[in-house]
Amino acid sequence: MAMGKKFGAPVRVKSQRQIRRADARRREKGMRILFVHQNFPGQFVHLAPALRARGHDVRALTYDRNERPEIVPTTKYPIRLKGKLPEFGPIVHQFAVAGIRGHDVALTAAEMRQQGYVPDFIFGHLGWGETLFLKEVWPEATLALYAEFFYSTTGLDSGFDPEIYPMSLAARMRVTAKKTPLLLAMDSADKALAPTRWQAESFPEWFQDRITVIHDGVNTELVKPNPDATVVLNNGALTIRPGDELLTFVNRNLEPYRGYHTFMRALPKVLAARPNARVIIVGADHVSYGAAPPDGGKWKDIFLNEVKDKLDLSRVSFVGQIPYPVFVNLMQVSRVHAYLTYPFVLSWSMLEAMSAGALLVGSRTGPVEELIKDGVNGRLVDFFDVDGWSNALIDGLANPEKYLGLREAARRTIVEGYDLKQHCLPELIRFVEEG
């Protein structure tokens, strides 16, 4: 991955007056930078404080229900529409929700302007509608978007897994309608940033000219191999030490978008072949992406129930969500780590597992293939190939010495291209300071 790689020349050109004004402020007292994100800091957790440390006036605008710690001076916006949203119908509902949020963000932004605050640079997440009307409040500011993902009815996540999410005409129309607020936000943006090339290429070609590819970055000094790591889970009832035959699967929530069903279907053969293996599954039983099961219930239970009669459940531990330091230790002791995803946003956890030196077995889908080369720095298996998954996981568990080179190469991939301090953060700072 070439850090900071642009797809083409920027489409929008600022006036000479705007350029002179921004340059003068940088020389005299730094830039006024505003981050807009309903769950701030989100993807800006490292960038915002780093820019503040460089002398810039850095602030955040976030939802008033966001209870995360404030790492920079923060203004919160309310959703002013009280009560239940009107029944718009599924086609326009997505835009209605985004439009209401954008409207209420703009009202709070207008209050900030009335108090004398005018940013030089606004950096907001593309989703949720927060940036839709900010150019109407601050037309002189550069507006940058965090361009995480664009929707399509073909070639990406939609229609990828017809067993779980069949694509009826109604479903196709809903996906198409979800583009509406994104397109409006893109129209007013001066520039954008995507964390991976694959994610950037999900956007229309006409917008790719404005996208710079820079990953959020991995702290490779913190997330690194540790032969002395130990993991204690379940209130001390479960201890994992280096050398244990451990298979791991980690996601925020256990759901089809992240291949939970394929992984569970592969497990019976794995545990039958490896009688000393233990499996730790990290994740809550909610839904982050896609839809909930049509008949109620939880995805976790649906696919566990499908295979539980074929499993030795004493060797399978569902530990829910765990603190980040415990996750790092888990990746350090894991013998094989399975990561699957639809053609969708790539998880930070995959890069962190690689940085920790885990043997990564990943799905042969676009976002994973950008980082993993089969037989070089990990293994790739077709997303739906249950037998292929079983065989790859069994081989990794049975032959740890065979894969030492792949584990070392996985670590090098992250250190050499995705290291937070050496590569990503300097490029992110440059992206902002260039205006």
C-alpha cells in the first residue's frame, strides 16, 4: 500500500484569497480544525490530539448522547426532532434520518459561528448525514470526508451472501436509496480520505479523484509479538499460555457479515481432528452490519445451534467483548486467527492480529486480499468453502513451525506499511495541514 496515494488531481480548487488566509493562519497561530463524528473520536482518536500537540486549535462536534471521553474541546449537538420519526417508508427513511441529523448539526454549527468560531478545516465522517449542510454554515472552510464505504447492489456486500440476505427488488431499492445522503455529502466535499485502496475503489470514479488513501494506523510498539503473554478469561476460570493450541475468532458482534456462520460450520471438523485445541470466540451477540435474523433471535445462537451437537463445547469459549489489552494478549498467544468478512469495511482487528504476529487465515475477499497474500504473509480461503476453512485451520494448529515465516511476514507487512507513528500519522497530519 502506498501511503498518501491519490487517485488523481483534486476536483475543487480554492480561491487565492482562501489559500492566503489559510496559509497566514498556519504561520501565525496554526489552523482551526473541527472534527465531526457522532461517536468521536472514532477514527480520529490518534489524529486529533496529534494535531493539537502541533499547536493547532482542534475541536470536535459530536452527538449529545456520545459519552466517550473528550480528548479535545467538544461541542455537542442534539437531535431536535422529538418523539418517533414519521413513517417515511423504507426507501426514503435512510435519507430522512440523515437529513434530520445534518439539519441539527448545521443548527449547532450556526450557533458556533455566531459565537465567532470559523474553522479552516472540517473533517467529518461520510455516514450519518452530519456534514450535509456544513458548507452552508462555513463556505470558506475546507471540507474533508472520511470515506469509509459506498453502496452498490452488485459486486460488494449486497448480494454476496444470498443464503442470509437474498436480494429481492425491494432490497435492491433500499441499497440504492442508501446512496442518496452519501452522494449529497460527496458533492459538497473538497477532499476525502479512505483507509484502504479497496474501500476507496468502492466509490464512483468521479469521486475517486478527491480521495487520498491513508490507513488509520496500528501502534506496532504496543501490538507486537510477546512470547511471555498470558490470557486470563472468565473470571480466572480460563488461562491461555504461550504454546497452547488456541484458535481465535474476534469481531465486535458475531454475525454473517464477518463470517461467523462459515467459521462455526468449520469448527466440528477442526475440533474432531485436533483433540487438544481450544477455541476462543470474542464478540457480542448484537448486529453491527446487515440486518437481524428475520424470525428474531440472535445470529450467535442460530449458528451455534446448527452445529452444537457436533462440538465439544467444553473447548469452545464465547467470552463476549473484552478489554483492548486482553485482546492484544489474545492475539499474542493465538496459534491461528480466523478472520472473515463480506466485501465490506476492513476491521482494525485483522491488522492488529498481523502486527501481533498471529497466523492469519483470512477470507478471499477484496478487503482482505489487499493485505494478505496467500502463502506469503497469511492464508486465504474462499469465504463459503467450509471444508477449505476446516483444513486450513487444522493445518495451522497442527504445524505451528511450518508457519513461522508467514507470521513474521504478517508483522513486517504492518510495520512497513501501516505503522501508526512511522507512516500513517505523519501522512494523516499532512493530509489535514495541506488544507
